[in-house]
Amino acid sequence: MEGIQHNRLKKRKLKKTFNILLVFFMILSSFLILYQFMKSPSPSQKVQGDPLEKNIENNLSQKENKIEKKVQSKQNQKVVYLTFDDGPSIWTKGFLDVLKEYGIKGTFFMQGAHLEHAAYQADVKRATEEGNYVGAHSMTHDNTKLYKNKQFVPEMKETLQLIHDITGTSPQLVRPPYGSIPGLKDNAILQQLIEEEIKVWDWTIESLDWKYQNDPKRIMKNIEDGTKNNIEVVLLHEKEATLKLLPEIITFFKNEGYSFGVYSDDAHFPCNFLSNNQL
């Protein structure tokens, strides 16, 4: 009798233990299901893995790569700006004829004292009508007046106004006689330029055509030796010797793979000895 009761107690304990384990496993299973649910991606996450989304991402990436390549390609282009100082003159028409013959444009920096001559004004107007740029090179070209007496900005403004009166254009680019150093290191002049939003161009290649007018080979050598960069700004002058040499200068740069640029106020980039990005 005692053995039967013992067995019954044992069975009850086993059943109770089984029920406890069953409840434990059910709770554990519920936690596992909840965990898996929380780990599963949200609808937005699932969309990111969608093939359509991947195609969109790939297309955007390809477009970005193309844009980057275009920018790099533009930076690697070789462009030369032919610039002519000290006009207008009796030679201006000849320079314009050569530029037109070769289908290129030039950037001219003209003096106010010359612009006042009525005989030259038709050529100045023609220059802008044919797509060339005419900027200012001061009224007097006088070192003392411009820099020591601080008349640089007033003279440039007067010259720019003359150009506007003749051509109808409103240029903002000037070239300092003798270059921006040391004259434009003067803080007063520099501040005036910035306030008036006048831009300044020096040059990257000095041809010295004014000095070697009787030695065209020397002028060409100066240009050839000075050609080192993808962007070059060549300083030339309205001289007879330079006019005669211009076709050779153009041919040289064409053979070197350069295209010919003309200055634009809307596409200004700094080119000054001061390395000042505000000019």
C-alpha cells in the first residue's frame, strides 16, 4: 500500500515538473519570436534593399562620376589668353584683323589718354563688337601719379567710363602699369579696388616685346620658355613688331594644344602677383 502511494506521489511530482518545464519553454519561445520580429527590417529598410532602389543608387553614382570627370577634364584643358597693352593705337586695326583671320579673341588693356583720340575710337568699338574684351590700363600710365599719389583707382574708373562711353560695355577688369607689385601693396589702394569691385590681371608670361622690338626671335623664345601651365596669360603690347609676330605666336600655342580664351567679367578668375582672390 505504501509503495502504491509512493508511486502516485512520484508521478504527481513528475507531472508538476513537466508542466513547469512546458510553461518555461512556452515563455522562452515567445521571447525568441519577439526577438526575431524586432530584428526583421522595417518597410523602409526593405525598400533600400529593393533592386529598383539599387538601380537608382547606381545611376546617381554614375552621374556623379561623370560630373567629376568633366570637372577634372575642364581643369586639364590648356587655355591661353593673349592680352595687348597700351592701345588703342595705329596698330589696333591690324591686331583685330589678325585675330579675326584666325578666329580667335583677344583681351585688350587700353589707356585713357589714347581712348580720347577720336581717330582710334571706331577700332575700340569694333574690338568689342567682334567679341574681344577691352579693359583699362589707366589714364596716364604714370608710376608716380598712380602709386605714390594714389590715383590708381580714380584713373582706372575714368578709363573704364571712357570705354563704356565708346563701346557701351561696362568692363571691370584693369591691368596695373608695371604690374600689381609693388604698387598695389598699398592698403589704401587695395581697399579702394575691393570697394569698387574692380578686378586686376597681371600675367603669367612676359614676352618683353616692348624691349626686343628688333629681335622677334628673342620675343618668341621668351614666350616659348615661359609656357609651362595649362592656363597662360601672355603680356603683349600694341607694337608693330608684335603685330608682325602675332601669327607665329598663335601658331605656336595651337601646336602646343592650347585653345584661345578671352576674358569675361562673368567668368573671372584671379591672376595677380599679390595672390589676392578678392581682385
